[in-house]
Amino acid sequence: MWTSFFLPPPGCRARQKFFDFSATFAGLAAFYEMNPMGTLAPRRLYVVHLLGAAFLCLVASSRLACAQEPRKIVEQYVKAAGGSRALSKIQTLTIEGTFTTDDGKSGTYTLDTKLPNRYYLELLVGDQNLIEAYNGKSAWRRDSAGGFGTLVASDGMQLEAAAQYYNSRLLNPKKEKMALAFVGNAQVRGKDALELEVTSATGMKRRLFFDPQTHLIVKEAATVGGVEEETVYGDYRTVDGVKLPDEIELHRGGARYEITVTRAIINRTIGERVFDFPKKSQVELPDLKALFKEIDDNQKTIDKLKENYAGTQTEEETEYEGDGKVKKRETRESTFFYLDGDEITTLVKKDGKPLDEKELERENERVRKRIDEHQKRQAKKEAKEEKAREEGKSEDKDEPGIEIFLRACQFVNPRRERFRGQDVLVFDFEPNPEFKPHKLAEKLAQKLAGVVWIDEKAHDVARLEAYFVGDMKIGGGLLANLQRGTSFVFEQAFINNEVWLPTYMEAHIGARVLLLKGFKINEVIRYSDYRKFNVETLSTIAKPKGAEGAPETPVKPQ
């Protein structure tokens, strides 16, 4: 049960891609210059063309290069900011300042960052204190009215991406899974600038503007926590060998803050509590072992109730090149039902077009085979469990159980919030450094960090966000390597006031299989149109044997 929360579902293409990957190799193609008649162009004419192009580019801009290499711009920035050696020594950074708002009020500004991915921004004006933070597991905010809340969906991912960006110092964007793209020439405060776009592994974008003479960053623009932000930097000073701005102009939403930096400190001690949810907003965690057991037991009941339902799922998959450019994008629409808790999907549309008769026939045959294979596998599993019971043994579990997660993870920052109109218990989890994993399931659990929303009354998980804090190597990395930063989001809802069913799944996967070429895929699955399962629900696939004994009117799980 617990593994299904951290890996894409069986019908998910990203999962299929991970377990069924074949590398492709591109051959080298010869390049030569040809004229419209198809003959080789004279060398002299070719040189004239090159000189002409260079001249036009020079005329267009005497300062900015006509074609910019993003990697080169970033390398120049790193060198200008102090060099890779000085930047790589930064473990923590604190920037403090003061400002006056447009209506004359004084305030203070604080920015704290800490490796590997901690971020804290505070704007204090009178008794109004705005805080946005990411603690390596979850993103949270304190609004100007004093309310605290965990950020979800794109708002949370934007704050996570900000934490990654500020801690990266742009030293190794490729390692951080940050894609760079040159946008073009721009103007910042009336001066020339080079604009780059940085895209995180989760697809969050940030625009950077570099001074072509000093090579330092003069402006950043991004959506952070659902709010548009622009930050303009000026008057750089050297602190411990690193160039840092002494003037910051922050535009956030409709507000403007002209900040004068009063203190910049590199590598001061910053405790984890700075980034965590405030203690006064936390609650005492319940008995997690008992809570997780209730959820696990309840899931077994839900798996049977699921077989009374069918639905529709739309899947959007985007595959990226190594430089972050989109390689391929596909959309698929499928109908599905459940068999022993697993989704059985039937593809009906691809890229918005319905399958033709032959395609539909092949798809139905594939589904029939999968049902047969599933039922055979389930029969063997049940026979094994029955034999174990007869011999007084406990059956082996292939999936991580509750006890593994309790030992492999630490659970922190418990709080109670409202989510989708329900009262939920929210807490973060992270690897337990004292736990020494041995089995694959233990290694998997100890690589995860994230945040979970639990409906205690209904005994189920409403939402879960998790990511790998390090590379997850299978077979020592020879078989597969699920890369650091690979993340998953899972969300479900209480349908018809009787059963929990998935509503949303998101995966951002970077992997390398069999030491061959890796792949990077983002995938989003949306579930909808849930309806009671009957013979008419699926026009071409018969009702599975496993669902025949399910009651017509499910009983609400307790």
C-alpha cells in the first residue's frame, strides 16, 4: 500500500518508461553547404556569407553578442561573483535590511538560505509579518493577517524551486536539474542586459537578467508562492570574497520595497528551526504507529470498495532533452476500473483523437491479457498467503510496511489545517540519519522526504508530496538510478461519501537505466467522472471476476 504512494501507478507511462526503457543512438550526419541548384557552394562565396552575417550581427548590437550560450553567461557570472571556489564554500547566507513602503511605513527584510534547499524570507512592517519558507520537506507561509498555512500544488513547488535556485549559486545547473535557455536582449533600468530562463525539474520558471559588462545578476523575476515577484539588485559589495548586492528593490504583487542592506553574513550558524513551521502553530502528533495501521487496514477495505467504481483519467506526459527543451509531449484519455486495488485502464483517445476501430480492438485485447495476468498473479499470491497461514508463518511483504517507514523516517512539524474543506493533520517527514537500511524497501523509504495530509476521521491520506533526497540506485546503479529530486504528488478525495479515490497524480522523474542514456519526464494524471461500475460502464471490456462479488451498495469504511 505504502509503495503505491511513492511510485507512479501501474497504468502510468512514466512508470512504464522507467521499467521498460530502451536507449536510442543517433548517428552522425555530414554537413555541407549547398546552393539552390544542389551543387557545392564555392568556398569564397561561403566565406562572404559568413562575413556578411557577422557584420550584420555586429551592427545590430555593438555590446551584446548576436548569439548567446546560456552556459557561458552563467560561467561568467560565477567568475564575477567570486569564483566557484568561494561560492561553493557558502553553506548559509543571511541578508538583512531595512525599507520604507510607498505609504511611508518602515520595515525590515530578512533572507536566510541554507544548504541543501532551505529558504526563509521575512518582510516585517509594524505588526504585519509576512513569511515564506521552505524547510526541505514542505513550503509554508504566514500571511499579513497572521494566518499560517502549508502551500500546495504550484504555489508550493514555486517556493521549493526558489530554495533550490538560491542555494545552487548557479554553480552546477545540470547537476541541480536546472535547464537554462537564452531569451534575448533586455533592458533593466535603461541599461542593456542578457535575459536567461531557468526551469526547475518540476517545471517552475525564473527569469534572470545579467549585466553584459560586470556579468552580475541585475534582476530576477518569478512567481513565488502564487505571487509575482521582481527583484532588482544594485551596488554590489564584496563579503568574504563573494559579490553581494547592497541595494535590493523588491516588487511583490502590487507592493514595492526599496531595501538597503544593513548586514550580509556568510556561513553563520542557522538552525533548522528557522525554516520549520512555528512551534506555536504545531500540535502534538498522535500515535503514528496506531494511525498508520488504521490507514493501512482501512485501505484494504477501500481496495474492495473501489471495484464498484469506474472513471476517466487524462494523462499529460512531457519528455525533455538534456538541455531542458521539450522533446515530446503527449496526451491520453482512458477509461478505467479497479481490480484488487489496481487500475485497469483502456485507452480511448490519444492527443485528442479517438482510437480507430483497429486500434481499439488491439487495446481491448491488451486489457484482456492484463486482466488474465493479474488474476493469475493474485491467485498465486492468495495461495502463498493461505499456505503461510496454515504453517503459522507471516507472509513475506514485497512492499515497505508501516514499521519500515516509522524506523526509516522522522516525522516533524505536526499541525492541523483545512484542506479541500476538511480538517486534516499535516506533518513533514525526512530520512532518519540513525536508521541503517539493508533491504531495497528500507533504502527506498530512507531516501524520501516530504509532507502528508491525513484525514484522521476518515483514516486515509488526502494528499502526499514526496521527493528523493539522493539518488536511488538499484543494483548498485547498474540496473537503474532514480535521480535525486525525482518527486511525486498524490491526492485523493472521499467520493459519494463512501470511498477514497484518487483525483490527481503528478510525477517529475529523472532516471538512468542500465547505464545507458537517461530520460527526464514530467507527467500529470487527472481522475474524473467517477460512476458506479456496471456492465454498461465499459462497452467493450467485461466486468472482472474480482469485482463480481462486490456489493451493489458499498458500506462506508470505518
